[in-house]
Amino acid sequence: MRKALLPVESDDAGFTLIELTMAMAGVSLVMVMMIAMMGAVTRVDNDTTNEKEVLDNLRFTRLLLEREIREADVVFADSNDFRLHIWSDADGDDTLDADENIVWTPAYEGGGVFRLQRRDGAGNTLLDDSLLVLPADGSPLFGYDSPPPGTGRVTLTLESEFRLGNSTAARNLVSQVSLRNSKNAGGTGP
Ligand SMILES: [Ca+2]
């Protein structure tokens, strides 16, 4: 009895080994597929995170500039496509105080990328977080409805690049801001 059973047990063992090998191969295949899928999901997730971060920064920069331009009283004549020179009479005393004499210019970081820098006459300097590039469509950073100092509305074109897979993509935000307190509609500033 016992002897008769032995070969059967042996056969069972061999069959189980083949089964096990096949099962392991199957599991390996599924794991490889899962890892590949997770890689793809992570890449898409990274792209989305990059784009979201860039857009969040751009929106914050736009908010900062919009608020400042809206409150500005004068856009000085030396303003141009890449330089915005304004007077924001914060204390309303009709006098140009040092900290109300504000210049926004690009500060180049290299590699075609720059940050906006805000300087005032009191020596305060602020460097914005957004990494900007020149607008691909050739739009100026600062556009004017009428040449400074007769400006009543400033158009901002803020553009950033972010990684998309193995390449880069660009997003821009365009915003038109009217000077609410304009003292220089007639074209004369201090
Ligand atoms: Ca003042």
C-alpha cells in the first residue's frame, strides 16, 4: 500500500513545482505590469503637480501686481515693455515719498528664466517667486493702453514653463489692470 502510493506522491510534487513556477511567472508578469502602470501614473501626477505649482505661483504674482497697479497714481515716462515705474501715493499726502517710488523689472536667473524684482526708493527689494520666461507670442511683460505717463491701463503678460514628460510646456496669464487713482490722465507726472 505504502509503496504503491509513493509514485503518486512523487508525481504530485512534480506537478506542484510546475504549477508553482507558472504561478510565480504569472505573479511576476502582473507585478511588472503594475510597476509600469504606477510609473505612468506617477509621471502624469508629476506633470500635473508641476503645472499646478507654476500656475499657483503665476496667479500669486499676478495678484500682487494687479493690486499694486490698481492702487498706482502715476505710471512714469521711463516705463517700458520690461520696466514698470509707478507712484503709489499710499499715505495720500500728494507727495512722492521714497517708499512710494516703485520699479518692477525682470531679474535674470540665467537659462532664459527670470523673476520679477520690486524695488522702491527707500531701498526695499523684493524678489518674486515665479520663474518667468519671455512670452512666446512676443507680448511685452508690461503693455500700456497709452504710452506712459498718459497710461490708464496696464496689460500684464506673465508666462512660465513647466516640465511635461520629457519636454516643457508653457502657460501664461494675461491681465488688464486699470489705474484707479490715476493722477496723470493728462500726461504729466512729477
Ligand atoms: Ca505720499
